[in-house]
Amino acid sequence: MNDRRFNNDRAHILREIYEDNVRIRDRQPRGSSYTAHPYVTGVSGVFVFIVAVLLAANYVFRDSAPPVLSTESSSDQLRSTVLRTNQNVATEVMPDEGDIPAASAYAAIGDGTSSLVSLFDLGVRTIVIDAGHGGRDPGAIGISGVQEKDITLDVAERLRRRLAHGYGYQVLMTRSTDSTISLRGRAEFANDRNADLFVSIHVNSIPDDRVVPLETYYYGPPADRSVLRRAELENQNSDYSVAEFNRMLQGLGDRIKLQESRKIARYVQRSLYGNAHEQNDAIQNWGVKTAPFVVLVGANAPGILAEIGVVSNRDSEARLTTPEYREQIAMFLEEGIVNYLTELAQNEVSHNTPPGNATEEED
């Protein structure tokens, strides 16, 4: 109710009390005199008590009642009420929710002390195998004339069959025939199919025909001039412009790609060397290295480039020409890849220690 109605009701009550008092007075005998008394007693006392209670209630309820908005000034009263309410809230002690971390604090995620793949529970569904060279590009040519492109294609197909059987992965090849494909085309093939893992297979050629090394690369700055020279040979027929290559380089801050590429390289190198050395103790472990291979830069997925043998050594070349040894190499690659995938499945904690006793050349 508004103030006018409240005042009318109060006046009505007081009027009724007054009239009751008049009726009581008129029923008294004429000539009787009223004697003053320090206390009011009888029916009059009851009415006086009621009046006192009503007056007291008037002040109590008027002070505690919610504000009443009249039709003429409802907006102004509402605005003043909201302002008073906000002022009261501002003076209250709010709960402490803790400090908000600075943006720079998130840089520690994936800084090398923890695996982002494990952190976000990521998995591998699609594997792309890249048989190096092909078509007009023979790659390295051995002493007896065997060509790198033929060895890589055969080993890649054997590896594809092994990984596609029983593991549940989709395994694709950048080329399945003796065809010419640019490095750009190989990377785009993997990217268009949302590859989770990229494995490029190559065969080495060393000026010293006595050397029989095995090595595995992932993208990074070259460790020495010989690696840089190797990258120059592998990067021929890249089909990238300078501007396009610069844009790819800007994406190298992808820590997932770098972390997992290094990890895959370690597993594969361990398997390649550990198994091949048991058959030929002349094989040397050149470890895991970084190199600026364009095909690894262009592929979005974590990737490696494995040098599975050399054709500049007569004995190594002879081994690489036999189906039995190529199947063994495919099996060694399979072992390294599956061991890496098993780690993903088991979500192991140790991410920075090289698996087993594989040697790795420091980055």
C-alpha cells in the first residue's frame, strides 16, 4: 500500500477508537466526575494499549517495509533502490578466488618436461609412409647400379602391410608406384588425409665405402656441415617458394610435433640399429639427428626420415637387394613405430629419457 492509503487506514482506526470511547463515556451516570488516576484501567486502558501498539507498529513496519513505487516516480525510485543495493554489495567481503595466472605461465605447458600428447590423451589413427624419391628422381645409386627409389618403395610397401595388419591403423603411402612426386606433394598428401604420423624412408650414400651407418632424423637445425649437405640433396625438387617455406617455418613452434617427432626417431633408431647390428657388426649407430628436411617441415604430423642403409658399401648394397633383408628392415621399422604407439597407449610418464640403450647425438 502507498503512504496515502496507509494514512487513511490509520485515521480510520483512530476514529473508531475515538467513537468507542465516546460511547463508553455517554453510558456513565450524569453528574459523575472523573477522578484523575496515575494508571488507566478498565476498558479505556485496553483501548489506550491498542492505540500504543498500533502507533509503534506503524513506525516499525514503515522503516522495514520494501520501497513502494508510485506510478509517477517508479523509474526514479527503482534507480535509487538499485544504486543503494549495489553500494551495499560493494561493501561486502567477497570470497577469495585466488590469483589469475599471467599468460606467460602457460608457456610451461609442453616445454619439454611433459608430453602434450600424454597431457591431452591424444592418439594415432592414420600413418603415412613416404617412399623416398621415385620416377625421374632415382635418389642414391649403388656401386652395382641399384637405385634408392626402388629400395624405398619396396620397404615402404612391406612396412605398410605389416602396420595395416592387426593394429587397426589406417596406413597410406605417398606413392605406390615408380612415380615422381615433389616434396610439397608428399607433405600435402599427408596433411590432406589428417595424418597423425609421417614416416619417410631413404637410403644413404657415403663417400667412404667402408662406412655402414644407420641414422634417423627429425626436423631441426643441422648438427654439422655434413648433415646440411645431406639436407641439400634431399630437399631437391621441393616445389616450394621462399615465401611458402617461410610460412612453414613459422609453424615450427608446434611443440607436439617436435616432441613426438623426437620420440618416434628414438624408438625407430633403437630398433633399426639394435636388430641390424646383430646381423652385421660392421653397422654403425649414427643415432638420432636433426636436419632441415623440407618434407618434414611441410607435413603437419610428427615425422621422421629414416636412413635404413647405404648403397655406397658393397656388402650393404647386396643385402638391400634381397627381399629377405628388406622384409627384415620393414620389421625393424615396424617394431620401433609400434613401441612408440604402445607408449601412447600406456601413457607412460618418462618422456625425456631415451628408451632402452639407444644412443642419440645431442641436439
